[in-house]
Amino acid sequence: MVLNVYLTFRTQSRDAIAFYEKVFGGKCTDLMTYGEVHPENEPIDDELKDLVMNASLVIDGVKVMFSDIPKSMPLTFGDNITLVIDTADEIQLTKQFNQLSEGGTVIMPLAKTFWSEKYGQVTDRFGTGWQFNLS
């Protein structure tokens, strides 16, 4: 199991990445925009096309991921950091997701996505955000 950090912003992911590259060294090599992964046959707002859908930077051996959240989705600073469980153990992933869901709020139920056979998001009863990704 790997525990990662996920930082979300409204439009500042690129600036944050550049800042952290300067502070910690390293280089982001996997930045994807919403425009790059959006289906060609569906319209997408121009302001969303260049926003960061996902990117990462390794800081002292820890993967820190970044994303810009569209205006249509809520974002409260302080809630913009989530912990990511990235594992190949589907049974463990499902068990931990369900346990953290007890008394918490499921943001996105575990389901297949275009990047994973099983992915979900939950905020636990203590207000901590978690993402689960079957790798």
C-alpha cells in the first residue's frame, strides 16, 4: 500500500507545481489538462481546457498530486488536501473505504473509471478527505 498526498486548487495548480519544484527540486513530468482527457465529441468550457486535471511531483520520496477543481464543484481551502490510498489489493481497498464511510460522507462511491477498475472518494467522520485507487 502507498499513501500519497493530493492537493486541489481552483486554478493555481500550475503555480503551486512550479513553486514546489523550486523549493523541493524535481520536475513534474505527467501534467494532464481537462482538455487533453475530455472526450472530443463533448463540448468543454474554454476556461476548463487548460486547467490541471492531474499532475504529480515527488517530494522527498512522497508523491504529491495536484488538480484544479472546476467552478461547478465545491472547494473549501483547508479541505483541499486528501490522502490517497493506491493499492492493488481490492479487498483491502473496499474494506478501508467502507470503514471510513461509517459516520462520514461518500463523495464518490467506489466504481470503475477510465483510469482505474475501482476508484472512490470519502470524507471520514473527522473531516479528512480520502481517495481510493485500485492500481
